[in-house]
Amino acid sequence: MGFFEGKKGLIIGVANDRSIAWAIAKVIMDQGGVAGFTHLPDKPDDEKRKNRRRVSQCTDLYPAQAKFLEPLDVNNDENIAAIMRRTADEFGKIDFLLHSVAFATLDDLKRDTIETSRDGFKLAMEISAYSLIAVANAARTILNPNAAIATMTYFGGERCVPGYNVMGICKAALDAIVRYLAYDLGPQGIRVNALSAGPLKTLAGQAAGVGEMQGLYEYMSPLGRNVTHDEVGRIGAWLLSDLSAGITAEILHVDGGYNAMGSPGRLLDRLKSAGST
């Protein structure tokens, strides 16, 4: 019997088979859980429905556990409410909710933070941070006591990571939202946590220059390597399970220990060696 046997939930934010949300979802379903899924809405002129197709290629692998797949625009409160009604119709109450949503325009990501546009800032903050508040609030009536909510953050919200720019500000806001929602929902026994993964090759990661960051993490992290999708998936599922009961308002790093470093570590030795040749 898996540790998600009998558990039901909603997973928001799978984009394709390289999404961290999908890595987490696979563990949940492999451990006996069932879930509803959402995808980014497709444009009206997209006859191929690319966003839905990418996610359905994942969920079709789990026909018994993936109960539905619906479009969701997290900027639209009516759409969010409709998703919660769909979830309630399917499951009644749910035990877990995964929020894995972030966006900033490429123009704003490529700019120095000081040059971030006003409209770009508002859009990035609404999608990447406020959406967790909107989704959690809409889900309150269908969350079981002792349910768990998890979201995806990144170290760039805690420290300055050049190139992460406006998204780092959004993640800092998201981290604060996790703490305040954990307080608000604590009396119901509902836990709210964030998973801070090291750089992985995802659609979002490519836009944020994940390739360069992976090399840095490989040399600086205590483990001397990058983490994998499978490792992050297991920890994300654990955070949403009863196995992590008692943990809330937490930012859990899965980055090989990179966040703990106060110096370049072994990278400094490498640089010294390069300088002596």
C-alpha cells in the first residue's frame, strides 16, 4: 500500500513531462493517490491545443489516477472557482493541493531588475505570487482537515541571483505568502509549505538561464552535483503527504545543500588551480 492510498488532490501547473509538478504528481499517483490536473489555456486560434496536448501526454499514462484535465487561467477568479467546483464534483473533499505556477515576460526577465516595466511587474507578481492566495482561498471549502498545500519557489527569492531578476522578487513574495497562509489555515490543520529546488531543465528554467546555474551548483553544493527531477518529485510528494505532518510555513531546499554555502567552496579551489596554470 502506497503512502497516498485513498488520498485525493488537485495539481496546478504541469506544463509538460519535464515539469517539477509532473515529477511530484508521478510519485503521488505511483503511491496510490488520485488527482485532477489543470493546464494553461490554449489560444483560440491554436487548433492543435498545444498546452492541453503536452499535459495530456503525461496524464494519459495514468488513466485510472488522473481523473480530469481542465484549462485554468489563474488571473481569472471565475475560472478558479469553476476548477474548485469541478474538483468537488469529482472528489468531494481533497487532501492535497499543488501550486506550481510562475510567469514573467521574457522582456522583463532579460532586463536588469531596475528596468522592470510596471505592467510586467504587476503581471509577474499576480501570476507567480498572488495566484497562490487566490487558489488557496477558493479551495478552503473543499480541503479536508489536515490537508496539505505546497508551492514551488527558488533560492532567488532569498538571495540575489543575477539573471533571475523580477522573478526573484516574486518568489520572495511567494515565500512570505506561504508563511501567512500557513498561519491562516493552521487552525484547520491545513499545512502550507514551499519546495525550493535547485536548477532543473524545465520550460521555466530555460527562460531563467538554468544551464549556467547548473554548472555553478555542481561545483558549489556540498554534494558536488545537481539534483534530479526524481529527487525533487519524491520530496515534493512527501511534503503533500501525511509523512510530513507537523511541518508548515517551511521553505524546504532540495538543492544538494547549495543554499547553505557561505563561500564558493570547491569552486574556489578550481579557480585557484586555474590561476596557477
